[in-house]
Amino acid sequence: MTAIFDRLKKNILPIYYLYGTEEFLIEGALNVLKAMLVQPSFKDLNCQTFHIKESDISSIISASQTMPFMSDRRVVIVKGAEGLNDAQSLEMLEYAKNPCPAASLILIANTGKIDKRSGLFSEFEKKGCSFAFNSLPKKELPLWIKTEIKNRGKDISNEAVAYLINAAGEELMDLKGEIDKLTLFVGGKKIIDLSDVEIIVSDIKMNSIFDFTDSVGKKDFKTALKALDKIIEHGEIPIKILGMIARQFRILLKIKTLKKRNTPQNKIASLAGVSPYFLDNYIKQVSRFTEDELLAVFNKLHKTDIALKSERLQGLILERLVMELCLGAN
């Protein structure tokens, strides 16, 4: 990821296309570009922000072709670029072929689903102005956390890092929030250890997911529904809730397979990609499911994923999932 930010800073470009699933990294990239390109004293005159849903493409292109006022550069930021329709993409392509040299048009698309065969994306690639910011692989998260904490003048133990990832999740924005709380909590202390993380990190999400899968394993519909409500109260959107549940069941299936192969217990945690501190809880849950039951769960999750993306009553869709998992309804 460092290489992408280094490339971002290397040259001033007339167009930047920032895309991907990791909004935290995209926001960081946008801040880097603003610092590079926008002269603070004339910011209001030379930096405009549009959203595709609220603006017509001709206004965006016109702003990009307007010369800067008492500054070297005009900056035009366009959010929601993943929503460009075919006609808008064609207009943007014409501009991209001959962009204004005194402006930087920054297009932001918060999605990993890009049609890389499109003429517009091909033009961005040809000009070297497309930058992908997707979620970090889990194996890179410990280094990212340690770097963030080092930037705050502190260090953190490996055990604390493992617990932090399992309790707070893998979203960088969530992790940053917990890191901010941790550094404030430890004050002048230089090393953040496991006990600090256990005290500070909000583990509502983790506990709720454990409660949910425990309840499903016991086929306790009422308790499973309450656990789901708890996750929703924590502020998660339905599609992310489904992702959290899917991740939990993937871990259970992985542990089930490892135990079937008589894998030594001291190796299961690392092979399953979980913290040793949660392993006993996972193993307890695994014992409540057969392998066939776990595989059947993924069929239900797949159907729910399709429904969440195509229907409106998302709360009811998730409740139906709970009913199917606990009561075997179809």
C-alpha cells in the first residue's frame, strides 16, 4: 500500500481516479492530493466538490476547464464516480483524452467492481492515473496497526495486535478508531499490551457474533434474533452484518476441517486465521455443527446476499435468515 501512496505523490496529474473498497485509504489518498495540489489561501476559489448523483457531467467538465484564480492549479473532486452511466462515461472519456493542464480532476469510486475493459478505464490506465485502494489482506493488518501506533510514538505487543484484529474487525476505519482510543488511554505509557486492549477495545461486535452462532448452534431462535438485533444496534449495515456472519461460519468450517484432519490444537488458531484467545470459544461452537450443516449455512447466506442486494426490507430478510438457520425453514 505504501507503494501506491508513493506513486500518488510522484507527479502532479491532470486526472486521478481513486477507486476500491477501502474508504479509509481513499480518504487518506484524497487528503494527500489536497495537501499537494490546493493552495490554502485560495482554497475556496480553486477547489470544488461535486457528486455524480447531484451534478450534471457538463458542469463538472466546465469546472475542470476553468483556469485557476491566482494559483497554479484548480482542483475538482467528484464523488460517487462509480455511478457514472454510459453517456456520462463517454463525455468523461472525451475530457480525459485532452484534460486541462492547469487542473486536477479527482474522481472517487467507492467500489472494487470496475469494468476494466471500458474505454474510460483504459484511458485512465494509459495515462497512469488510476489508483486502487482495496482492503488490506489480513496478513498485512498487523504491520499496518504497528505503523499507525508507531506514528503516535508508541509500540504494541503481538498478542495485543491479534486481540485487536479479532475484537474490532478488519475494517481500517474501525481499527483506527480503536487505536485512537488506546493511545489516549495509555497516556505516557510507551508499550500497549494485551490488558490495555482488553479494557478499551469495544468487543460488542465480536460478542454478538459469538452469541449469534452459539444460538444458531443451539437452534435457539429467540436468542439468535436478539443477538442479531444487538449487531444492528452496534450500527452495522445489513450487507456488512451478512459478511460478518459469513466470516464467522467460514472460520467454523475451517476449524471443523482441521480437527477432522487431527491437526494439533496449538496449530489450529494460526491455520484458521484467528487469535488463540478466541480459539476455545470457536471450538465449542464447532462441536455443535456437523460438516453438512455448516456447508448448508453457506447456501442460505448466498440466497440472503442476493435478496439484500435486490429487495428493500433488509431487516426482515435478515430475520428470515435467522429463522432458516434455527428452524430449518426454506
